Amino acid sequence: MPENEETEQVETEPQEPTTALEAEQAKTDPWADPDAARKEIEKLRREAAKYRTKAGELEPLARKAQELEDAQKSEQERLTEQLTAVQERVKAAQARAVRSEVRALAAAGFADPDDAHAFLDLDSFVDADGEIDADGIRASLDDLLKRKPHLAKPADNSPRRPAPDRTQGSSGNGNRTPNSRGEVFAGLMQKALEGR
């Protein structure tokens, strides 16, 4: 048995590195030796504490930088909203101007000038600089009158007047309403006596 004990002791002792690579790893690996591992752990703890302290010092600066970034972002969003609102107002003003121009040019040939802009694409008459193409409007109005002649003014240039209808209202057909109070009262009394 004593031989077995020696054999067991030999097996429990750390073995010598067999290759040069293992020898190099044993020198650089602090975890192989408990004392070296403890020293490495303490060194890492000191580094972590130093980084935690530095992070604690930098955290307010990071928060302030984030607040500035958020403020700048909201300023940018505000400016974007203002730009969008201005662009919409400009577009609405251009549309009103084009409608007015179409209405003015259509007044000469159309029975109702408001009908003209209902059939036209008003955006096509505004160029990139916001200028209105009056010649294009005239050409489009002429083309519209050719396609839809019922929109044109009547040829006699006189306004249409309604024809009188003599069957309506009080006329000489005997259904006249009395004008005086006495006649109205007499009519009511007559109806009451007749039982109507």
C-alpha cells in the first residue's frame, strides 16, 4: 500500500507543462496560482471601483448632454412644424390667386365663371417660382369651352328671365282674396252660415 499512496500523491501534485505553449500559458495565466489569482482579483476590483467613480462623475455630464440633445431635437421639430405651416399657407395663397385668375379670365366666355376652375387642375398653372401662367389658363379655358359648350354664355348676351306663369297667385280668375277687413269678416260669416 505504501506504493499506492506515493502514486496518489504524485497524481494530485500539479503536473509540469509538457509543451512550451503550456509553459507560457502557466506564466501568463494568473488563475493557475491562487495567490496570483487573488492579486489579480484585487487589481480588477480596484480598476472597477476607479471606473465606477469616474462613471459617477461623468453621469451628470451625460444627462446634461442628453437634455441638450433633446432640447435641440424639440427645437428642430418646432422649426420643422413652422416650415410646414408656412408652406401650407403659401400653397393656399397660390391656389386662391390661381382661382381668382381663372375666374377673371373665364368671366368673358363662361355663364358662371366659378364653373371654370371646377374643371381645371389649378396646380398646373403655377411654376416653381410661384408665378401664374395666364396664357396656359386662357388656352385651357378655350379647350374647356370646346369640350363643354354648355358652360358658355348664351349668344344673345342678355340675362335669362323667368317666363311669367299667369296661373299662379291672385289673378282675374275669380279666386281673389278680399282686401278689406269687412269683406274678410263677411266671407267668414257666410261660410259659417252655409256650414262649411
